[in-house]
Amino acid sequence: MNSNRLLSIVAVVLGIVFIGLAVMYLTVPPKSLPGPSLFGHENGVSAVHVKHGIATFMLGLACFAFAWFRLGPKKAAA
């Protein structure tokens, strides 16, 4: 397996993970999040973390875009 394909697969997996985290940040209140190991976790706050959700969603989209451009056709040599 060549490095372009392997790197693209890793980027897609990371994109899926980041999109999943974004959904979790936008739907689950911080008091229900699993432990203080997640970024942006504050004790006693009941509002969802909209900024964290948007940021992780954009990071997931960036991973998908990276994989898309990495697997795109190569320029023909002149």
C-alpha cells in the first residue's frame, strides 16, 4: 500500500472521529461527558459547547478535504 493511500485512510478515519466528537459536543451537556479528559470540559456547566462542536466539525471536514486532494489525479507531465 503506497503512502498516499495510507495517509488518506488515516485522514478519513480522523475525519469520522472529529465529526463524531462534534456531534457529541453539540448534543450532550458537559455534565454528561465522559470524564475531564475531553477538551473544554468544565464542571458545573450545563450548556452545550457550540464553539467546540463547530471547531471539531470543521477539523473533520478539513481531514476529509485533505484525503480528497491527496487521492486526486496527478498532473500530467508536460
